[in-house]
Amino acid sequence: MTNTHTAPKFTAEAWAAFWAAPDPSHIGGLLAEGIVGHWPGDPKPARGRADYLAKIAGVVEALPDLRLQLVDSATVAGDTDGEELIFLHYTGTAADGAVTIRGMDRVRTRDGIVVENVIRYDLSEL
């Protein structure tokens, strides 16, 4: 019997589903063990799955009602086999509209697993 089950892969749709109801415990399988995350205002990137998940958990804890909506996305082949670059443009609100955000992420995946994320948004909007 052939196993037709495939591992989950990171997509723009998966990102949108996560930020519609954020729960950091639901994304660990989409992240490489050695993931690197670059956040605006942080002098050092988050390195490794645990550090990256802690960063996401911190955002969710600080703004539990933050919901991000995908405005647009694009996916292009990367430099190596199995690599893709996924560009995400999003908006969001929290605190009953008192906090707004507009941002863009550039997500590098290998075989559907996130290995790097460059997150960009205007810190003054927060």
C-alpha cells in the first residue's frame, strides 16, 4: 500500500489561516530546526525553531487580538532545488482597531519548510 500522506507545507494560504486565529503551537512542523527570523528593530535575528516560536508567541501574547489579513502574495523559485521565495503583503488590526499594521514578509522555504523569514513593518504603526 502506498502512503499518500504528505507533510504540511508553508504557503501564503497557510500563513493567512494561522494569522486568522494565531496559535504558535500549530506551526512548529512548518519550521526548519535552524530557521532564522529577522524582525524590524531587533539587532539579532531569532535563530532556531524554539527562538522563532518564542518570538511569535511573544507577539501573540502582547497583542492577543491581532489578526493579519493577506493582501497579496507571490511565490517564485529560489536558487536551489526545492527552494521557493514567498512574498506576503498584509494588513492587520488589534486592540479594537487602536493598533494597525501594514507589512511584508519574504519567506524562504526548502521543500515547503520555512528556513528564513524577513519580516518588515513600520514600528511606528505599533
